Amino acid sequence: MPHANDVSVVGDLAGIVARMSGSAVAVVGDAMLDRFVYGDVTRISPEAPIPVFREGREVRMPGGAGNVARNLAALGAQARLAAVVGDDEDGKALAQLLAREPGLVADIVAVAGRVTTRKTRFVAGAQQLLRADREDVSALPADAADALLAAFSRALKGAGAAVLSDYAKGSLVSGMAAKLIALARKAGVPVVVDPKVADFSVYAGADVVTPNRQELAAASGLPVASDGEVVAAARKVMKTSAIGAVLCTRSAQGMSLVTAADAVHIAAEAREVFDVSGAGDTVVATIAAALAAGAKLVDAVAIANAAAGIVVGKLGTAVAHPGEILSALQRRAVMPAAGKLVTAEEARRRADAWRADGLKVGFTNGCFDLLHPGHVHLLAGARAACDRLIVGLNDDASVRGLKGDGRPVQAAEARALVLGALETVDLVVLFGEATPRRLIETIAPDVLFKGADYRREDVVGGDFVEARGGRVVLIDLAPGFSTTLTIARMSR
């Protein structure tokens, strides 16, 4: 996302994060009790081929719409939750948990005879082993539906945005979503919907919906593998369902924000994923808080992307705090090039997505130790002859094998960072083999570039690329530049 990598714009985003503390957001939808049972597994049951889980500590927290409200409160916004629970022990426990959250006001409707939704997750180490659900997904009784509408109307007073959190547990069925959106529209409040049902027309009038990839595929009936397919699917549901914009969350592939005028694809922020529980709640909460603070939608999504990257790095249904988000935004601004270093499989996936969008993918490789003008010339020439350029970079061991002891001068991470700082380079992939052939066969580039000091028939992987209909292009070298010569001059 271009503007998220600009330091001055990060300052603008930081201002939005600061203004969230003065915002108010109304939340309505399916609230539930999230129960986490942590323990360990050391053996297999003698009764059946299943692990024996030894229970340890237990943690309970608000889930669903309750977790959206909890995320809003963590961001410093005033969260106003309208929700329905059962008149049971889980409902009482959920109400008590919500009452303990600072900055969260819950207007809870308890329905006699209804079961409060409860999700119990059994976790060993950082791995979920099993989830057990208890729920009632039937439509609300008429009196409970009326009470929920009244509670939401109260929550909307003075609010700057609204969230409909649909987990298909009964709160938003039978026309309730339309009635709730109508109330928000009447109040002049932008509406963010986390959808669950395949028919997005029930959310007509919403400003933005936030489906994941599978939900968007089900709603549109179209494939959603590539960037272009996501855009086409989003535009279809926007047209057929009268929705203002679609934000498709795509796990490791990041997010895609599609509006009538534009489409922006945003790389995932997470560095290490421990638990995705509630990450979607964090996204809708952050977007709503930013909109309530006066942000543009694209800026709200940039902040939400950073928040999502934070919560998936935590265990359990987690939240992101303003300080964490600011640190993530600043880290991205200071070292945007770090995001270009990817695995071979990720490079293949992105190359496939680029090709699906009609773009030509190029590849070159080298040690790139002490980047010099000759390297820059080569990379600029390669990038001018393709739409996206992937650079295969020898890791430290393979450089040592090629160049001898004392090389590389710079470690692989430093060399990758310098390469990634060049606008001509789109991705950097490390490889440890003597040649990049396996990497070339994984990525399957359309154009393979090498310096003109090579003969075409000697270019590693050239036969593979040409057999697929691609080309091998030799780039004229800028004379007088060499890392080896530079090092020799330094040692005199």
C-alpha cells in the first residue's frame, strides 16, 4: 500500500489512531462467550487414537460482537454494545465480563429459554486441538427483536460509526440486519458489517462489508484466488447487493479493499501467527473506530491491517492497543523494504496472481554483495522489460561457496534489505543452492534476465523458461563495476 510506507503519511495515520480515543461506536450482533482451556498433551489415549488433553488453566472472555466492543475499548474508543443473550449461566457470565471492560457500555437483552452461544477451545501449547460450540441459531422472538432494536437506537446517539457483527447465531436474521442498517442510516452513521450469510443483499445500504475469501466466493459465486478475481467478485456483490465497498481479508495474502472507483491490495502485517481467533473482530472494530474519528476508508483499512497483524501474534481472543499499532506503522514506514523478502512459495503465489492480472513476471539472480552502479543498471534494465521483477539472492553459505572465505561482506538480510529498497525490485527470495534452477522452476518467470557476459545457452533455467513460452534476455553491463574489484581496492 503506497501511502502506508511513507513516513509523513504514517504521521497522518498516527493522528487518526490518537483521535480514536474520542470516538464512539455502536455495535450490534451476535455476542457470545469465548472459553479457552489451556493444557498439554503428552500421550495418546489407549481407548482410541486420540490425544489425551490434560486440563490446566481456563480463561473466559467476550466473543463475537462482544469481542468487537472489547477491541473498540482497547483502542480507546467508547464502545456501545447492543446484544441478546440467553437467560442462563453463560449469559450472566458474559454480562459480567462485559461490565468489567473499561470504556464499554453493554445494553444486554436476556431472553428466557434461549441458550447463550459459547465456544470452548482446547489449546495445547500454541495449538488449538478442538473447539466445542453450544448455541441457539433460531430467530429472536418478536419482543426480543424489538428490545434489541431499541437498545441499538440508544447506542447510536452520538456515535460516529456502527458495526453489525454477524456470526449467524440468530440476532441478525429475519430482516433484522436491514432494520438495524436503516436505523444507522437515519442517524447518519457509517455502517461496517462483518458478514456471515452468503446473500449479501441482507446488508444492503452498508458502507463496507468485510468478508474473508471463502465468504466472498460464496456471496459472488466467483473464484477469488488472484487479486483480479477478488476485485471482480467484490464488484459483483457491491452491484447486486447495494453495498458501498468490500474489504476482503485474505489471511497470509493480506487484504483487498475494493470500492467503485479503486482497488487496493495490502500485504499482511503479521510476522508470526499464533492464533487467528477474533482477528476479524479486530479488523471491523479498528475500521469503525477510524471512521468515527473522521478517517478515509483507505486509511482506516491501513490501520486495521496493522492491528490484525498484532492480534494474530497473540494467543487467544486478543486485542490491539494504540501503542502497538503506532509501533507497527512506524516499523513499516522506516523499513518498508523488509516486506519484500519472501519465501519461494510466497513468490510463486504472487507471481501467479500477477500473471492472472495480465502482468509479465521477470526474474534475475546474484550475490549482490556491496551493491554498486553495475547492479543498479542491470536491475533497472530488467525491470524496464517486465511488469514485476523478482530477484533470487544467494544466501551466505552459497556466496561463500562461490566467492571463497571472507565473503559475503554483508549478511543475506542486509543484502536483501538494500535490494528491496530499490523501486525496480518487487520481491527478493533467498536460495542456498549453487544455482537458482529450483527457484526458477518454482516461480516460473515469463522473462529470465542475466548480464550480457553470459551466453544465452549458458543461462541457468533458460531452457525451462523458453520451453514454457518465456524469454531469456541479456542485459548490457555497465563497465568498470565489480564487487570483487571494489573489495580489492579497499584492501590495498
